[in-house]
Amino acid sequence: MRNMTPREIVAELDRYIIGQDDAKRAVAVAVRNRWRRQQLPEQLRQDVAPKNILMIGPTGVGKTEIARRLANLTDAPFIKVEATKYTEVGYHGRDVESMIRDLLDSAIALVRDEMTESVKVPAEEHVEERLLDYLLPAAEGETNWGDEETKARHKRTRDKLRQQLRAGEFEDRPIEISVEERSTVVGVLGTPAMGMDIEMQNMLEKMLPSRRDTRKLSVRDARKVLFEQEAEKLIDRDKISRTAIERVEQSGIVFIDEIDKVAGSENKHGPDVSRQGVQRDLLPIVEGSTVITKYGAVRTDHILFVAAGAFHSSKPSDLMPELQGRFPIRVELKDLTKEDFVRILREPRNSLTSQQIALLGTEGVKVEFSDDSIDVMAQMAYDVNRKSQNIGARRLYTIVEQVFETINFDAPDMADKQIKITGDFVRQRLSEIVKDEDLSKFIL
């Protein structure tokens, strides 16, 4: 894991997410504790359990965004899942153990990339030799030679081709290469294979033959395909699996979104039967159990779980008591104020206003926002949220799109490429919609 202090993690999150300091601090401490645990003696390390977090707050206040940004800050295996995509064992759908398999898949990809980078130099050398093997017959017309003079001429030609290849002179030349593709159970059987037992999947994949195709590619594209083939030969697959499993077990993070959607009373019927089942199936995963994957068994005892939910029509106490106890740290995210909306439009690196400026800049249109235009958009977003459904910062998307609707359409044909967005312009674009509450429900 990257050795970032809680303060550094919060500072990085502040660049993209406005407010919600309590949630940022809780997540930062939890991530730092992952690193601290790795520094402990082996005997003590096994007894330090992760402090799972439950984030509670209305939609659009930053719960999911915190998870998304957190994934970029840690070099640890990370996955974000929706609680609503899982069903109780015995029902049609995905069981909760698949989230650990997905986490391991992400760890496998992470470790594979690292190991591929470590063998980059020898792999590129092998690729160069193979490209020369493909290019030389076309250039020389001879593949068999016997005397010393022919060998020397062949070597000179090869060295000359090597220099031209390194200079990029053959990048667009087409060559034919052989590509081997292994069939997968999902690719052959489709969706039904996704619900198949892992051991059955492994057995069938070993039985399926690999296909070898000849493809005609430019040298530029062939280099990428050949690099993958050569890197695959140089890296140890078993070591990838072992390393990935260890990383998942010791530093994996699972973010479970929409957990409030599986909260429900025990005595309800219909779909709530499956909701309670999802909670029951989730409990041993969070508590600590062994999940069988095609790469080996994975223990979940030290995986950090961060759950989040709006809890509009339910409350955290509607979750099973045993599951509640597995999320000891609870953080409540606050509703966004008008001042928060102003900051969201101005401060983040990827703010909606900077995105709009960049998008229209591709058409040669220069957009400038006055201070009062930002204030008016923020005030209107806040007012509409209070009058109708409160969807948090997502309201700003609809506000900004409505303000720029005509400009976005006319941008390629505009004679005047300088546009200043003022408060009056924003009011003019949105006044009628805001006045008509019925219409605002559909448009804003």
C-alpha cells in the first residue's frame, strides 16, 4: 500500500470532494490503519481486525465519490459493488461471495501489471527480434543460408532493419502474426456459465481448446500483441496468484454501496425475503470466512469493508444486529448547503464549470463564468432540492446542462466564440422552469 498519512489522504480527497470532513477523516484513518497493521509483528498482526465503516447520508453528497477517489489513492486491491446486485443463495442472481472473487480479479490485474512492468526490458527485446523475423523474409527473400558470406549479408541486413525499426520507419507496414486465444466458459456458454460452480468452470476451461489465428496487423499494433505474448512467457502465473491472494487478504478494501436497499423488517414478505438472505450471506463474509476462487482460497478476516447508504425509507437499525455490529464506525454525511454548491462549482479540479469550459474549448469557444452566475446556479440547485426530491450535487448536472443547452447545440456554428455566462443569463434560461413546479420535476 502507498504510505500516505491521514492528512495527506484527506488533502487528496479535498481536491475532488467538497465538505464531508468526518467521512474523509474516518476513511483516511481506516486506510492508514491498513498500513500500520503491516508494520506489526506477525503474531499481533493476526489479532488486529479492520474497523469497518458505515457511511450514512442522502444521495448526491459524496459517498460514492469518496470510494471512487479512494481507489486511486491506494495501491491496494479495491472494488466498489452495489448491494442490490446480489441475491440470497438459492435465488437467481449473483451470491455475495462473488464480490471477493471480483476483488481478487482486480488484484490479479494489479499484480500482473506490476510484474509485466518488471519484465518490460527483456520482453521488448524479444518483441524486437520477433518483428525482425517477420520483416526479414519480406526484405531478403531468403530464409536458408549456408556459407559465411550469406550469413554475414543476412546479419548486415538484419542490423540495418533493426535500426530502421527503432527509428519507426516500419510502423505502418503490415505483417502477419500468429495469435493464440484461449476460450472461456463464459464466452462459450454465455450468462449461464456465470452462475456455475468455480471448480466446474476451471475444469471446463482446461478442456476447452485454444484457437490459433493468423492476423494481419501493422507493426505498431503487432508490437502490442507480441509484447503481451512475450511478457506472459516471462512472468510466473503461480506467483501472480499467490501475491494477489496475499494482497487481498492483508490489504483488500471492499466498498458496498446502496446497503440500505437490503435493509428490511424480518416479518415482511416478497422481495424482502431475498433482502434478509443477502444480509445473512453478507455477515460471514464481513465477519471472516474462506471464499473459494479459481486462483485458490481467500480468507476475508482482514479485508476492510466500507458500506454506504442513503437510508431514506429505512434506518441502520433495520439491518440485522449481527451485521450492524460488524460496522463499528458510523459516519453521517450532511446535506449540501448553497455554499457547498458554490464551492462544488468552483473548487474541485474536475468541477462542472471547468469541464464545460474544456468541452466547448474543443469547438474554439471560450467560456467565462461571472461570480454571480455561479451563485445563481448554486441557489437554484439548492431551492429545487428543497422544493422537490433532494438529489444533492447531482442537481447541478441538470442545472448546468439546462443553462448550456442552446450553446452546446450552436457552438460549432457560432460566429462569436467569446461567451460570458452571467447571473442574468442563468436566470433567463431557468426562470420559467423553476416557476413551474410540475415542469421542474421533469427537467430539473
